[in-house]
Amino acid sequence: MTETPAVAPRRRRRWPWIVAGVVVVLLVLIALVAVPIVTHQPQGSSGQARVADGEFPTSITATGDDDRTRTISVATESGAEPDLSAVSAGDRLVVSGEGFDPDQGIYVAVCKVPDELDGKPGPCLGGVGSQEVEEFDEGVVQYAASNWINGAFAWRLFGARSFDDPDAGTFTAYIELPPVADENVDCSVDQCGLYTRNDHTAVSDRVQDLYVPLRWAD
């Protein structure tokens, strides 16, 4: 009697399911990034009036058209009050904010004060927040010419800092002042300020534009 050879069980192909899973994850990430950009509607003005010439406050509070009251405050590394009328390249400033919308990212940067009230700040010295993937050691403070604050997980993968307390809309930014001029703006000629402004996900929305004026020392 001839024995029938045993048939090996068919091995299930798993790679199509792996590929499908990766595609789904990528589509979800794309949706998380793209949908807020496409659907965002400008909320209006931040409510901040133009700071008078010759005044250099270290704290500003304003209530925007979205009924949020926002505050930005600036201190030195040691927590002292800085003289913003005589800053220099390399000065380190700690910018704290409160009342900001945690669902919308912001840049903190030195920008030209726009000619018209509620105009878009800029150009900005050193550009705005980097969107390159960065790795920071836990607990190490990184000072830079600009900071990017965004609570969304997808953007934090690209170097954005988180809000300190999303419910309170608080953040901390660590700014090292750049030289007074670059190829885009000369703050020895143009009036400049240390600004908060919505990031690239809502570039036309002025509701989070707050600033304190800066003047470089001679």
C-alpha cells in the first residue's frame, strides 16, 4: 500500500497585512496634520494695541476676538526683569505665556512689527521654529533664536515643544537673541519685537499675535 505524502500546511502571507497596517497609520498621521490646517478659520485680532514708541514693557496682556485673555512675560535666565530697550545678540530670555489656545501651535520669535495694526509680523530674525526632527536630552533647556510650541503629538515629532499646561494655555520658550540684522530684516532700522504668532498651521490667523518691543544696544 502506497502512503500518500503529508501535505505541509500553507503558510499564511502576513506581509499584505503589515503593509496595510503601515498605510493606515500613515493616513491617520496625515489626517491629524492636514485636517486642522484645511479646516481652520481665522479668529480675528489678538486685541493688543500698538505699544507706544519709547516704551519697553516686559509683560503684555490682551483679550482677543475669540474671548481668550492672553499674557506674555519676559525674564532673564535668572528670573530678573530684563531691559528690553538695550538688548544684545546672545542675550538669553525666557518667555512665558498664559491663556493661549492649546489646539493651535505658535512660534515665539523676533519679528518686524508690521506697519498696520493686526498685520502679519515679519520677517523674523533667524526665521521661525524649525520643523526638522530634533532630539533633546531630557531636562536640558535648549535656547534658540525662535521656539515652536505645539501640543499635537505629530508635530512634537518634528521638534515642537509642548504646552506646559494645555488647560491653562501656558508655555515656556527659551530665546537666545540673534544678531540685530540678517538677509531678511534689520532691527537697527525697523522696529522689532519678541512675538508670539500662530504657526504654519494657521498663518493667516492673527488672534495669538502678542509682542513686546526690543531695541538693540549701540
